[in-house]
Amino acid sequence: MVSTITLYGQEAEIELEKAYLDSLPEAVKADVLKEIKTKKEEDSQQTYRRPSTSLNKYETVKEWERFLRESKIEPSERFGSQVFRSMQSSFMPINEPNFDSSYIIDYGDKLEIQLSGQKNKKYTLNVERDGSINLPDIEKIVIAGLSTKQAFELINSKVENLYLGTKALTTLKEIRDIQILVTGEAAFPGIYTLSGNTNVLHALNVAGGIKENGSYREIIVKRNGKALYSLDLYDVLISGDISFIQNLRSGDTVLVNSAKKIVRVSGAGVNRQAKYELKDRETLADLIQFANGYSYNSSTEEMIFETINKNKFESKVLGKLDLESIFPESGSSLYVPANLFREVELTGRVKRPGKYTIYDGETLSSLIKRSGGYKDNAYPFGGVLLRQSVKEIDKEMHDRVYKELIRSMLSNQKTQQSQQSFQGIGALLMEIKDNKPSGRMQTEFDLLKLRDDDSLDITLENKDKIHIPHMNRVVYVYGEVQNPGPVIYEPGEDFEYYLEKSGGFAYFADKKYSIAIAPDGSAKKINIGLLSRDDVMFYPGSFIYVPKKIAHYDAVSLVSVVSPIFSSFALSLASINALND
């Protein structure tokens, strides 16, 4: 009795013989079983999905998407918004006294006074409503409104006058709570109870920061109904100056005004792209300063300035000197481009190998010339250019072919007549799975040809790798031959010569699809047979790849699916060989 693994689908039942499955390499076997499971799930979903289930799922998805739309808060482009985006502990006031001498004493603070000398005693005293403390044997000492330095000096003076040889060491044990009003364009305006060491930054933070249309540059602090001072947060956020910020007092109001003029600066030519708030007499030159200046690779003679005029955008090109005389309107924007610099790596037989920064649009010949040119023993005909984008495309093709081969095998395995057929397809799958695409591009490296025909001079891309080998007088023969490896190059010799030197075809060789790879990366199928003639030219560094024979299936398209990958195998091996040369 034949043991089978059965997969049921909408079409015919598929039976996979256990012997067939066991013939596959373990890594490929796991992928085949995974594909069986995937197809079974797909078929099951198509067969058993009910309309009501699908509808319920669709309604659930719609509800979820609606929730995301309504709850999502887009991050602001306004410079400074990131400061208040979260409740950062570094900005939050705490009730542990840790002040400089400028902290102002008021009702609700608690002091600890240690007497030492003729009298040794410790007192903990509250500042009363009248602004005084009551130290035993001493009249009331009014300290409210004094800085900590002034208050501590006054207390020590009183103690020294009363007790000869006695000093008073005074510290703040606890600080008072204050109530303040945050209003205007704050995210969450209201009355807040905070600790006595709170300043305007703390207050704005607990109020959720500033709204999108709020001003970061005109924040008014009021005391007793009158403006105490105006705060420009750019002094803090850009200049880092917080020395002028005073602590708030109970009853103070923090008023966030509306922003009057918001201008955007963007492009890789500035160090900090954002929307900035400008005052009336500030120019585009000030805008650049707020953006932390130009980037190292900025292009300052082709900046684009856009304004809105009668609901239409108007653009003009500006140079660096133009910015000092332009006072932008709210809603306008400045785009500062940058010269795009990329990095490539050049190795092998050039005079100055290494990593190079290239400009936008630089070509291969330009880079070779910058490197000092080729050394005497360089072999430009065998030059290799590896590109990441090509490697990704090659990998996608390999993955697709691998998966299609597995699907084809599942559909056609009944046509296989022998264990050898099983082993052949399994070995091919393993070869595809293990192959690592190199990303090699066929490229012309002959500087004379590049000079005469600039269409051959390829434009370099970021992270390109270029290798110039020295001439190695061998032809590499790999794949299904008896003795794979390098064969000494002989001028004028053909495929039959190098095949003979490699011991001839191996048992599973597919003689119809042997591939020749020239040193420049060009590939050509080798024709073998009585009615065909091998017209392939071989050079030092050429590469011959003989693929493994694929078992025949009812689906004749299988060969056309797999055969393009053979040349990629050979090209990858040839590239690796050149780089290791």
C-alpha cells in the first residue's frame, strides 16, 4: 500500500507520495509542507466562508477603522510641539525643595531651623498667613516676599542677637501649593494646583502644551490683573536660555496668545525642517536661523519661496542674499534643496581603492578617473558592479521561481516515474533555495569605449560596489560536471575543450541549458548537438555553468519558468569569484 499525504481543495484531490516527500532535502521538505498547509487553508476559506461571517467581519473592520480615524492625533509640524508632546518628568515640578537663592518665601512654606552653639535646638515652623514665622523667645520674623537667601540671613541675624555664640541653619522642609490659571490657546486651559517651585514651562506642560494655532513667542504672565512679563519660548528652545524665567505665584495667570505668522521651511538643505512662528520684523534669514542653519550640502542659490495670492500659489527662486530683505506672510514656505551625495565602494586593481562620496549623477568613468585610473595588471573586461536594487529584484525572482516550482511539483508529481526524478527536482529546489543573488549588473568598464559612447557610461547609485580584478588566465566550469573548478585558459578553444578538461557531463547534467558567462557579465546559452554549432567565445575569466536536469512534467511551462534562473546562478558565482580574486 502506498502511503500518501492528502490535500483536499475545490479542485481535484492531491496526493503526495511519502517516498516522494522523503526524497526531498529537509529544508525543501519543510517548505513543501508549508505550501500544502497554505493551500489547504485557502481552499477551506473559499469553501466554508459564510456570507454572514464575512459581513460581520467587514462591519467590525469598518468600526475599527472609524475609531482609528477619529482617535488618531497627527504629530504637529510646529517647532516646539515636541517639547509638550508627552508629560516629561524633567519638566514636572516636584515638592522636594531644591532651589537656588532666588526662591521667594510665602505662606504655606515650611522651614526647618537648627540652632547650634550656646543653644542647641531644632524647630519646624510654618510660614503663617501674615507672612511670618514664630521662633520661640524671638518676636515674629516676617519673611514672606523675601528670597530664601534673604530670609535665612534675617533668621540667623535674629538668633545671633538673642543667643550669643549661636547660629541658625535654616532649610526649606516643604514648599507650598499654588493655584494658577492657564488660559488662551493652551491645549487644556483651566485652573491648576501646582507646587511652589512651578514656572511657566511647568504650567504649560501640565496644561498639555500649546494648540496648533497658539503662539510660542507671546506668552503673557499676569499677576494681580496686570502683565508681569512676556515669554518668547524660542529663547528657551533655540537659545537654551532659561535664566529669565521666574517661578509663578498663587493667583498668577498664564495667557497663551494666538500665533500671528507661521512659515514653513523644508528641504534637505536645512538642519531642522518645521513650521516656525515669525514676528513682524523677522525675515526669511531669521527663519533659516530658527531652522538651525543650512545643512552642509545645501544649495542656497536655488531656493524656492512660495506664497499664496488670491487662493493661488506663487513661486519664485531666491538666492541666499535675497532672504534678508523678505518679510514672509503667514502660510508661505521656503524650500531649501541640497546636493545629493552618495557613497560607493571601489576595490581591486585601481590606484586608489576605497569608499568614495559621489555627487548626484556621477558616472562610472568619472569615479575611475578620480581613483587614479587602472593599474597595469587590471582587467576591466572582468569588472563587477553590484547594485542593491538589482539584488532585491533578483531575490524576488528567485523566491517566485522557488514557490512556483513547489506548486508545480505538487500538481504534477504523479507523472514522475522514478526515484531519480524525485531527487532531481529536490536537488534543484535546494540549489535555488541556497543561491544568494549578487545583484551584478552587466557594465562596460573600458574607459576608451565610455569616452566614445557616453550612453554606455552608467550612472552610479548609492551603495554601489565596484570591483576591478586582475587578469586570471583560467575558465571556471561549475555545475553538473565530473570535476568542477578552474581550467587553464587556452586561446581559441571551445566549450567541448573545457568540458573535456572538467571530466565531461555528470549524470544529472542538462546538456540543453548550459550557460556561458563572459567576464563582463553577459550570458549566452551554449548550443550542443549535431545540427547546432557552438559559437561561444571564451576569454580569461569566463564562466561555464551546467545546470541539473529537471524532471519532465505534464506542465511544459515548467522549463521556461526555471531556465532563466540558471544564468543568474552562474552570474552570482562569477561575481563572487571576481571579488575574491
